[in-house]
Amino acid sequence: MSEYQAFVVELNGNVAHVQINRPEKINAMNAAFWSEIIEIFQWIEDTDAVRVVVLSGNGKHFSSGIDLMLLASVANEFGKDVGRNARLLRRKILELQASFNAVDNCRKPVLATIQGYCIGGAIDLISACDMRYAAEDAQFSIKEIDMGMAADVGTLQRLPRIIGDGMLRELAYTGRQFGAEQARSIGLVNRVFADQESLLAGVMQIAEEIAAKSPIAVAGTKAMISYMRDHTITDGLEYVATWNSAMLQSNDLRVAIAAHMSKQKPEFVD
């Protein structure tokens, strides 16, 4: 693994812990963050020993969103021509989107742990994760509306499928802050833990439970669920039939059945 400016990455057994590591800046997402997250998730894709990812933020807060210095640096590149400025901005937005697409497209489950602030771009990030868990002190806000812009890195595209259209509209139009219990009640987070310590311990336990399953089965399950975001039930049934025509030939199926019949814990290869 490489050394990163904006992250610390550890592999504990089959669980990769990816931690945003700019606590002195409330884990604001600087230029290094956006490029490094793509590199990290490519490593995750390429490393069979990684079966599950836990994403966290170092310090009191998960993340305050995009670093305003990064926005200022883009504005400094503007010239006098509106068309060329628009092309520059569009290219930059697509680059940022690609960073969170790398999280969303990861074939391994990504579990987010959230404490303190989760604001603006941080909402875009957790929207790209499979599951989200929060500490009681977590505070969320789709803050872009208060900056005179529409969120453009995934919140408005992914959150309707997580919390529903009407609730997303309310939170995105108002930008209001809401806490962990409301986040749980609307389905943004699966569970709320008392504090950051119990949050990370609890989510690591869930991650380890998933990591103990067949990696072939987990990858297939994630692929099928993701496929259904923009396909019909008929399409999904056809796809899983084709998928499992190959995957059911995996040795993992035999290992799982044998373990079940003998009441033993199955051991799957990476």
C-alpha cells in the first residue's frame, strides 16, 4: 500500500479500513483526496484479500465536505471567455464525480461510519457507499443550496433511492441540518451507536461478518442489487439467471453446503 496525504489505509484480515486523515481541517476534501480515493479503490479492486471496506473519518468529524481552497483554485483558472470557463468547470465536475463513482462501482461492500459533521460533499460520498452507520453526535446537511449551487457529485442522483424523493427534496431545498436519529428514521443510516468508539467497533464487527461469507456470493449479491437501480424486475431476473449459471459452479457453493451439513464454519479462499 502507498502512503497517502489525505488518507490512512489499513488491511485488517479481510477488511480494508480507509480513513480520511485531515482532522485538523475537519477532513475537508482537498485536491489530494479526490485523486487518492480513486487510487485506493483501484487497489481494493485489485487485492483479492480485501473483501469488505470500512470508510471513516479521523477525529471528531467524518468530513466537512469539499475544501473551499480547492474551489478557489478552480476559480483562479477562469479566463474571459464564458464557453471556455464552462468547459473547464464541466471537466472538473466530471473528475470529481469519477472519484465517488470509484466508491459506488467497487465490487466489494463499502460501509461508512459517520460521527460529527457530514456536510456537503461528505453526503455525496456516503451516498456512494453500500451502508451507512452513525454515532449519536452525527450532524448531516446537504449544504450546497446555501452556497448558491446544486449538489453535483452524486447526492441528488443516489439519495432518492436511499431516502425517497420527497425527503431528499426537503433536505436539498432547505439545506437544514439533521441528526443521527432522523437519519436513521429516513433510512439514510442503518443504525445509530452511542459514540465514535462503539460505532467503529460495531461496524467492524458487521464488516467481519460479511467478510466471512463467500466473496463470490457477496460480489454477485452486490452486482445484482446495483443492477436493479435502473432496470426492470424482468431484466434483473434474466441477469441473475445468466450470472448464476457461471457463479453456481464456484467451489464456494460446495464449501458452504458441506459446512452447513456438518455444522462447521465455512472457510472461503480469497
